[in-house]
Amino acid sequence: MRIDKWLSSTNVVKRRTIATDMVKSGVVFVNTMKAKASKNVSIGDKVTIEYLKGAKHYKVLDIPVTKSIPKSQKDKFVEELN
């Protein structure tokens, strides 16, 4: 699954357009490499988003098969790392 689609599907980012803009701005990294919107993520990848107030780190636990998942199921797909 593409990184921008994964970010929006797992409710890390509210909308896919925002996720795409973040990737284009160069603040999204997959396994410490700057990501492009077409970058595919796999189970076990580490995703970092650099916000102005600091970075947030996530681990891909699973890839959703639907366009979006309920917020209550977010823990099955993404783990927030410190």
C-alpha cells in the first residue's frame, strides 16, 4: 500500500490529501529514508513524521484492505513508538 494511502487509512492523518502534501513537503520518512507518495509500506516498516514540535514514530503492524478503518481498530494496524 502507498504511504499516503496508509497514513490516511490507519487514521494517522485525517485526509489523504493532507498525507500527500506531507510526503511532498519531505516530512515523512520510511525506514529513515525520505518517502515519495508512491512509496509502498510493508509490515514491520518504521514511519517517521517530522512535525514542527517534534517527530512522531510509527511501526506498521498490518496493511488494511479497506479504504479506512474504525478508529477503535487503529492499534491493530499501527503502533506509536517513542
